[in-house]
Amino acid sequence: MATINVRQGSEGPSHDPYGYTEIEFISTDGEIECIIHSGLAEWIKIKVSQEMTYKIEDYKFGTNAQIFEQVCGISPHDAEKVDQRRRSRCRKCGSKQGEWTNGYPGESFLICVRCGNHMDYSFNESAII
Ligand SMILES: [Zn+2]
């Protein structure tokens, strides 16, 4: 199973922050490492084994998302969904049932219905702007 990590944050000047999403993909054998960043800046970083390098040369066209998909075999969108599915399981009791509740404006928490553990957190900046 490949490793997928999704990071979300903000970048740009502090008075005008811009949200970004960064998806990191590491193949099962560790031969492919790919990070796609989309926000204020758009970039993609690909690290592959020596044997893979020549193949990657063919991929240098299309959008970052298309390159990501060709290299990793999964689109950034699907990678994000895989990550969300994994995180939507309670780390304490393994329950898949969570309920979203609101915190401060723009904040949402996914709370495990079985044990009350925080399963996930989301922040919607547009709610406060
Ligand atoms: Zn739980």
C-alpha cells in the first residue's frame, strides 16, 4: 500500500493568507516520491529511483495534476479521498461513525459517536471572510 499524506495550511503574507493543499505520495517500494502543492504557488516535486528517471522524462507535459497522476497512478483528487477515508476512522476505538460539530466560526470537528474522540478537523476560511 502506498503512503499518502495530505497537508493543508496557509501561505503568502500574514495579512492576506492563502490556503494550500499539499499531497505527498510514496509508492510501496519507495521508488517514487511525489509531492504536489496547490495554493498561491503551484508546484510538483518528483523523486524517483535511478531506473525510473528516464521514464519520468516522458511525463513533463500537462498540468501538475496530470503529471502527478501519470507518475503515481492516482489523481491528486483520488489521493485526497483515500486520505480522508483513512482519517475518518477513530484512532481510539476504530469506529467509522463520526458526527461533524461546529466549533468557532469556520471550524468543524468530527467527533466519534462511540467514544467522543476527535477524529478530524476542518477549517473553512470563507466562513470568516
Ligand atoms: Zn472512538
